[in-house]
Amino acid sequence: MTCETRFLSRVIRREGKLVETRVRKNESLEDALRRFKRGVSKDGTLAEVRKRRHYEKPSVKRKLKSEAARKRKKF
């Protein structure tokens, strides 16, 4: 198993869900990486990581939520 294969077959855990990509026969590394990125974005893992990067107080969350609703209503 090459280094690239091990990298791509790593498993990312999120709420019990697993995203796993295995390199197929005669598949380039770029194609496998593209499939992995697509799976992660569909799963919402990256968005969840960005959201949890910093702690937000509940009051700040409510404020941002109401501002977003106001912006949506404006348009």
C-alpha cells in the first residue's frame, strides 16, 4: 500500500458517519482525491469543522440567525 493510498483511505468520523475513499484499479490519484472531496462536501463534514472552529455563545448564534433572516427577507 503506497503512501497516497493510505492517505486517501483514511476515515473521517462525524457523528458516527464515515467517509472513506479507496483508490480503484487504474485510477489516478487526482480522480480519487476528487471523489474524496466530493464525498466530504456532500456529507457536510467540512462545513461542520468550520462551524465548530471557534465557540459561539448562544446569544451570538441567535443574533447571527436573526440578521440572516432579516437579510433574506430584505431581498
